[in-house]
Amino acid sequence: MPENNSNYSHGSSQPSPANSSRTAGIFSFDRPKPHNEDAEIAVLGSMLTDADAASIGLARLNFEGAFYRPAHQMIFNAMVALNPMGEAGIDPVVLADYLQKNHQLEQIGGLNYLRLLMDRVPTSVNIEHYAEIVKQNAVLRRIIATCSDAVLKCYESDGEVAPLLDIIEKEVLEVSQMNQSHDFQHIAPLADEALKYCAALLTKQSDLQGLATGYDTLDHAMTGGLKPGMLFILAARPSIGKTALALNMAANIALRGGDKTPIGIFSLEMSAQQLMLRLVSSEARVNINRWPYESNVPQGDLDAVRNACVSLRQTNVLIDDTGAIDILELRAKARRMKDQYDIQALFIDYLQLITINSGSNANRENDVARISGALKGLAKELNIPIVCLAQVNRKAEEGDGKPKLSNLRESGAIEQDADVVALLHRKREEQFNRSDNATDGIEAELIIAKNRNGRTCTQMLTFFPQYTRFDAKADSVDDSDVAHSTH
């Protein structure tokens, strides 16, 4: 029969959960792992005497290694097996019979130990408090095991640091999520909150909106802008203006989003300096590329550029221009951006340039699918919107030349993972036929071809190639004119 011990730092020499055996060779602790045996006994005794306590215990502690003593974990696992839905009390006679049939009754101390559990519980009213004590000690043990396992992995590493960092970060995140408490909610307060939310929407309360991209039709289609956890795919053929439009959206958020909204940008194709010059040119509405060929630059242009630089300098924009970045490195850097600067959105240019270590026999389509899935997971993990650029294939230029969902290059998983897919289209030849001194714009369309939580439509745009800027037009097109996938 297990010995009684209410202090986790002393007492039983019983082994801790199985996951600690692998790390025993690294850390030889003489003291047992954190636990509180009185709390474990109180939880199990409460569950055996009170049906409501049983449902609470089954809900709160139904994870691996919740109990320190193997006998207690064995008893709890039997309770779960007998009452998987947590809808009824635990009958000690039925529990003893189950343990006997599975050759576990003697291992837990026999029927007398089940009776002792029921006798030792002071009151089942405090089941939530008992369960919380047991859970917190389980979290501490998991932290110890995770840290010890991380040390072992470092010693066993073959030198590839990036995959190792990703694994360790995932394990630490799992421990963090383990400590988060999620419980059921009655529908009544949810209905009240929904009513308040709808009323707030009517009054246009800004805190309920997403991040405004500066393009009204697009923002309205997304019911208020880019939302946390959203994966937004902006796709087009090369040289149509994906990067320009993404930078315009980023600048609109950073400059006009209020409170200097911090955002992150991963530029896999252009250097940080090139990106900055594009931002300046777009914000100033000045064609900087012509300056080397002009004898006299207008003072107004110089002032506009200077003002644009001053405005951009005051923003919280972080740029990483690592070329061909691996998805593991990208995720690690994005986590650091979120942790250190609390970025509210992430822009990636572009998806097909991200690499992934998948072996020599890897299929590129599968790689892209894994990358898009990882980006969606990252958006949910960081709770921010991710705007990722992507290429469409040459078939998009067939017919009327407008891209469709089916034209997303290399993987249908991009369409599946994305919350919003926007396809940028314009007639490329119009730009080539323009004179160098042209000041007018070119018509373009942003086709919202998929929108998981909103409507599909088309945002009409005017593109000014001389300073890589897209301006919104007032008119829009309804979803009947959107080019949908043919598969």
C-alpha cells in the first residue's frame, strides 16, 4: 500500500512517471519529483464518493502523468475506462472488479486501499482545489522532464541545430498549453456576449475590428480586416505586383493602424534596403528610380521622400531578408518577433521560396503542403494574421487571363490551409506600353476567391508602377464575377 506523504520534497521512493526514466542518466536527483500525495488521495477519494466530483476530476486530470504515484495513475485510468464520458459517479465495487480483471488490483494495494481512499477524503466539496494541486505538480514534473530531455537531445544531436530548436520550442509550448485551463461554458452568457458584440459592431468599435489593410472592399469582405490566427494568401503571376500590394498593406497597418502597430516582414526575394526604398517610393508617391537620370529633382519630391522616411522611421516594422529561409528557422524567428516586439501581423514574400528539410526523395508538392500547414499553425500559435505571398502557374494566363484557385502553384493544400485567398490580376502589357513619363494608373483587380469567414468579391485597384503603389477604387464586384476553382 502506498505510503502517505503530503510534502512533495520528501517521502516516497516510488519512481516518477515513465518519461523520467530516459533522463535519469543525466540528472541523478535523490529527491522525488514534485507531488502532493494527500491531494492525489483527496481527488481519488472524492471521485469515489461523489458523482459531481468524479466528472470534475475526469475533466481536469485526464492527461498522461497527472498522478505521481503509479498506483494512483492506474486507479484514475481505470476510472476513465469505466466512465469515458464523465457522466456518472464511480462505483468502487465496479472499479475493483475492473482492476481485478486487468490484474491491477493487487498492484494498487487491493480493495482495502480503495476503501482507504474513500475514508481519507475530508470532503468532496473541495475537489477543484484538490485537482488543481495535483495538476500544478504534474506541470512541474513535465517541466523537469522537458528540460532534462532537451539536454539529452543536445548531447545526442548530429549538429543540426534548427530542427532541434523547433522540437524543443514545441515541447515547451505543450507544457505551457498544459497549464491553461479550459472548461465548458453555458450558452446563456455566450448569447449575452454575442448580443453585445453585435451592438458594438453597429457602433463601429475599433477594438472589435481586425487590422485594416487600407482597402475597404477587402476589409469589409473580411468583416473588419485581418484577424488573429488568419492565413491570408496573396497570389499572382510574376511581375504583377504582389510584393508592392503586400508592402502597401503592411504600411497601411504600420502607419495608420494606431499605436504604431508592430509588424514583421520576411523578404526571401528582395533585400531589406530594396524593400525600404519601395516603401519610401510608395509612401512619398515619388519615382526614386528616375533620379539618376534627372538633372533637377523637384523640391516637392525631395520633401515628400524626406517626410516618408521620417514617418516610416517611427513605425515598428521588423524586416528579415534571409534568402531561402528554412521553415523551422522562419518559425523560430517569428516566435522571437512576437515575444520581443509583440508583432500584430506577419508578411512573408513568398511561400515557394521557403525551404524545408524533407530528404532527398521529397516531392515539392508535399513540401509546399507541409510549409502552408506550418504557416497556418504558426498563425494560430502566435494568434496573429499571416499574409503570405504565393505564385500561380502559367495556366492562369489562359482564357481571360484571370487566375483561379486551381492555379495556385505546386499545391492544393495552400487553398485548403488558407482562410482567405486573394488573386491579384492586371494586364501586364499595359505597363510595358507606357511612356516613362506617364503619371496615370493602371486598372487592377484583387479577386477574393476564397473567404472562410466572409464573402467572395473583387477589390478594384489602380496600380501606379512608377512608385509601386496600389490605390483602392470605390467600386467593387460581387461574388458572381469571382473566378472560382474548376476542381
